[in-house]
Amino acid sequence: MGRVQGKSILVTGAASGIGYEIAERLVAEGARVVLADLRTEMAMAAAAQLGDAAWGAALDVRDDASWVDLMLQAAGRFGQLDAMVNNAGIAATPQPQDVENVALTDWRAVQAVNVEGVLLGCQHAIRALQSTGGSIVNISSVAALMGTPTLAAYGASKAAVTQLTKTVALHCARRGYRIRCNSVHPGLVATGLFEATFSAAEQAEKLQSIPMGQFAKPEEVAAMVLYLVSDESTHVTGARFVIDGGMTMV
């Protein structure tokens, strides 16, 4: 216990799912955590469940002004930021995402959240951390590492996050900022987002693609994030960490 004792960490998309599991684990290990989400009331309710070390706040990751406001509020409440976890993302869209038929409006909606949101998160994290150092963790996906014929927009967005992570890591290293940036690549994780994206039949089919024969748990992703924001990983940057039960192995 206490692996991130005293650290202040911001987690986006933290009202539910993987984001909430990350926040919960970080609080349990001694951190003060900002649970930021577009669903403000849900973020506040989630933070209330975690106690005084957690604070729920509004954030539209697509909007720079929203980021500015949040960072000012977070600094006033918790002081110096030590780490940023860019977790907010969307997968499902109203229309199909196969590459022949994906609507440009859906494509842009996914890129706005998954790519531009992460870019803004990295920019604001660098500004907050450049004098003291710290960690940025970007939640990507195994979709970045393989073809995604039914989720073209999502796969492309997560591939962009993977490349951006390496770019941020190299930029910060060359500037001497002591800011690490790494990406985490979950496979099929049993969350509400996953269940909303795929039908029961599709889930059963996808289970067959996992050599270990089971979906990942959100807390397994949280454990990897904990390592990357802790001082145990101070020589780790520009790396990708895959949690997929062997999906990308075959």
C-alpha cells in the first residue's frame, strides 16, 4: 500500500468503467485523485464514493477552455499535479464503422475525443509537470496494433494515441522535463462500454479470440496504470503495455 502516497493525479473519463477503477486503485494507494468526466454528476458521485482524497469535476476533453478551467481548479484544490491519465474515449457510433461506410461525422466525433482529447491532455500535463517532472499515461487499445474492420474510426484513433505517446515521450526527454509518457493497450475488457458496443453474440465470438479464454478485468488495467504513475517506473518512457490475454500474440 502507499505506492503513490501523497501524489496528485488527474484521471479523465473517470466516472465509470476503467477510469473509475483506476481512480479507486490510486486512492487506495495514497493518491489524491481528480475524477474528470463530461458526465459531471456521475463524476461527483463516483468521487464521493472514494472519500476526501477524491474530487469529481467537469471536463470536456475536446475543449481547450474546459481543460484550462479544470487545471486551475485542480491546482487550487490539490496543488502540484504529479501525473495525468488520459483515459476518456469513445468506441461506439450511431452508424456502422466499417471502412466502406463509416460516416465522416462519426469518424470526426471519435477522433475529437480519442485523439484531440489526448493531445490536449498531454499539452496541459506537460505545462503542469515540466518544472517538477511526472508521468503521463495514455489509454490506447489493442485496436492500435491490429486491423479493426468493423471499428475503423476507433482503431485509427487508438493508433494515433500510440504514436502521439512516443512523440510526447521523446519531446519531453529531449527538453529535459523529466516527464515520462507511456501507453496502455487493453484488449477486451468487461466494462459497460464494451457491453454497449457489442451484442451478447458478438461478445461470445470475441471471447474465442483470447488465448487465455477470459476477458480482462478493469482492475488489471488499473494495476498497470498504478505502476506507470508510481516512482517504480521512473526509467520507463515511450513504451506500450499490452493487457490482452494473448490476443496480439497470435
